[in-house]
Amino acid sequence: MKLSFSLNSFKGLMERARRSFFFVGLISLIWFLFRTGTKPTRATYPCQKVAATNSYLWLTTFVVPFLLAVPRKTSSLREALTKRRLLLLGLIAVVTGSTTAWYIQEVMKPSEEPIVGLTLNGWVAESQPASSIFVVNGTTGYDEGFMKLINLMGEHGLPFYKSSETGLNKGPNGLIAKDDVVIIKVNSQWNARGGTNTDLLKAIIEAIVNHPDGFVGEIVVADNGQDQYGSGGSGGSLDWRLNNAEDTSQSVQKVVDSFSASYKVSTYLWDTITTKRVNEYHEGDLEDGYVVNDTVNPRTHIAVSYPKFRTKYGTYISFKLGVWNPETQTYESSRLKVINVPVLKSHSGYGVTACVKHYMGVVSDKLTSQISGGRAHDSVGSGGMGTQMAATRMPTLNIIDAIWVNPVPRGYAGSGPATPYRVAVRVNVIAASTDPVALDYWAAKYVLLQTASLRGYTRTSPMDPDNTESGSFGEWLRLSMEEIKRAGYWVTLEEDHMNVYVYHMQPGNGD
């Protein structure tokens, strides 16, 4: 019994260490210096490139701020700090040099890899109730792919447009009304192929503003890169120089700017408010910031948090409660719609990033980390993102961007969430569903695993949604599902309860 307890404790400790950025970064630095040694050419090895990146982020995130913050009260301390800083600068120079070389070689040159052709088949649910998944295979994002997706939804009873008139893509049960306020939640923490495809984003915005009843609402493209980590080591950006698009200079901000002259379309990087705690509007607080629940969920160990902010056009939004009307002092919950648009990729800690994991860009990791046992990121493995979704606002529609994916499983160099151009694989797929759990299951199993297999990876169990081992993607996706179902929403992981509709775009047939 004592031995079993010790082994379990050790395994738990090692699992936490493996998921700790501080620990991984420190080990990467030690490994980089030891392995490179006096032979700088080793810095070009694949494992060294990854270690160099982790080392650089670790130094800039933990070491530099610490040294700069230490008070210099005595001459001896000043001399010691001077020596430390010189040593630090030397380390940073070595790591930065190799990182820069890798960055130029691996990141700034878009991949010329051929498209991986996936076999994607649809099916009809054998049992009810059922969740429907809509798939377009063969889209670049820079074409009519998203409109084909909307048409596919409409053909199977889910109109994109909410309207009093009934048509192929519109009707009383439609998703987006002409006067809705729509948050398009993208992934902005990573540049290159690690962020949401901006061609797809542009197509989504075009579809919304082309509402058949005439769009008079508002669109906000938003995300929280947590003001930490990410491609730049300092959180997210909606204006990266390197982007996920046919034209890699096309950032989220550039896409939004192309619409803002004619429509109310803006961006909001929640990184800018992620450390500011506020109260709700009805409590008399009009400041932008994060509302945080001090009560930690006993099952998933998350302190739920969500943004509350005023848009460029003066609209007050509470992510949980809806659009605030300062004149009537009421919320319009039904007017606020969330379109969740993650990029499909592997994750070195949690196996897969897709719809559910994407809600890490809704929370404030920094504020929840101040609450004992309630840090948001630590709760992912216990189903915390399911709690987050259910306790704040479920997505109106989830759209998975699988035009480019990162199929590198956990344990291999190049595993996500960072996805340089040279790591990404083009599969040209987008998929949508109102059920984030079913969509994650399908996308991981039939897109990510299939791509990984075609690329020759064998240890793919961390991405397998049918794998329920402790710490696996399949385990925490099930825990997330239970949280969402407990709140009264229908979601499923059973293929018998899924309809999958696939549209194949063919070159030369007008698509």
C-alpha cells in the first residue's frame, strides 16, 4: 500500500512537472547548453531547435523579470547583479541566435508540403437525440468553402440566418439575427499556422454582414492570449506579422479593418484586461475587465472567469450575461452570439486543441491563478473547460479550422500548440456543429489521427478520443462533456448519436 502510494504520488508529480512551462523551459535550457556544447552546428538539430525556443521563452518569461525586479541596495549586490546580467545576456545571445536561425529557416518560409488527401465519409445517426456535424472537404478558406458549409447546414435543418422568412439558409430557427452582437472567438496566442486561418475568418464575417435581412448588428473578433507565453512570449496578438492564410501577411486586424468602413466590426484583445478584476454592470461597474467567481468548482477545480468590456462602437458586453443596456439597466442575453473558431492541432500537454480547449482563450489564467486551487489552465485535464462553457455562454456555433493542422503527437518534436509553417500539414477541411464535444471527437479521430497516420506517426494515443487513460485527451473531453450535460445541454461522444454530413469540393466544377 505504501509503495503504491509512493508510485502514484511520483507519477502525479512527474505529470505536473511535464505540464509545467517553468520546468519544461528550465530543462530545455540545460539540455540545449549541454547538448550543443562546443559544437554550435548542433543547434540546427530538430530537438535543439525546439529546446532553443523553449529556453528563450523561459529566460524572457521568468529570469529577466526576476533580475530586473531585484533591488540594488549595496555595491556588492550591484556587482553580483552586473555579473549575473552579463551571464544572462550571454545565455540569451546564444539561445536567441539559434532561435533566430531556426525562426528564419522553419517559420518564415511557408511550407511547400503537398496537400494530404483525407478519406472523410458521412453517416446518419442510429439513435436519437443526435448532434449534427457539417464538413466541407477540399476548401482553402480562400474560396466558397464557408458558403458551401452554410448551404450544407441549411439543407439539413440548421439555417445560418435567423429570419422571419423561411428559405434554404434562413428561418425562425436560424442562428444569427440581423441585429445580433457576434463574438468571433479566434486563436491569437500563436502566429504562423498556430492561429485561426484569417481567410476563413474573412469568409465568416462576409457571411454575417451579408445577412439576407440586412445586417445592422455588430461583430467583435476577440481572444485572450493570457498576456503570457505564445509565439512572442508575451501572450496573444491580433496583428501578427506571420499569419495563417494564403497571404501570410493578412492578420486578424487587417481582415477586420477591411470591413470596418461599412459595418460595425472590431477587435478586442482580452490580454489587455486579463489582470483587471471587475464587477458586473448591474453592480454599478462600467469598467472593462474580468469577472471572477471565487468559488472553485469541486469537480473540475476551476474558478470560472469571463470578460466584460465595451467595444469600439460603445456596446457594453458581458460574456456571460449578454449585451448591457445602460438606459434600461438590463441585459439582452439572446442578442449575444458566440462563434467559436479554433484551429485544429495537437497539444503537448493536453493532446488536442479544438473547440472545448479553445475556451482557455475566454478565461483569465492570471486572475484564476490567484485563487487557491482554481487556476484555469490546470483544470483542463479535469474537465474545467466544460465547466467554463456551461457556466458562462455556450457557443452558438463551433467551426473547426482544419485547413492547416498540426498532427505531431505529444512526445514528438514539433507538437503543438505552436505550429510553425514547416510543421503544419495542409488538409483543407472545415467543419461545424452546435455540439463542441461531438465536433472535437470527430475532428480528432477522423482528421487529426488520420493525418498523423499518413505522416508516419505511430504513438498517436494522446490525440485519440477513444483513449480514456488518465491524462489523455479522451479522458478530459469526457469529463468536460459531463460538466456540460450536467448544466442541461445536449452533447455527445457516441458516434451512434451523430449525423455527419460531408460536402466534397472538386476543382474545376465551379467550386
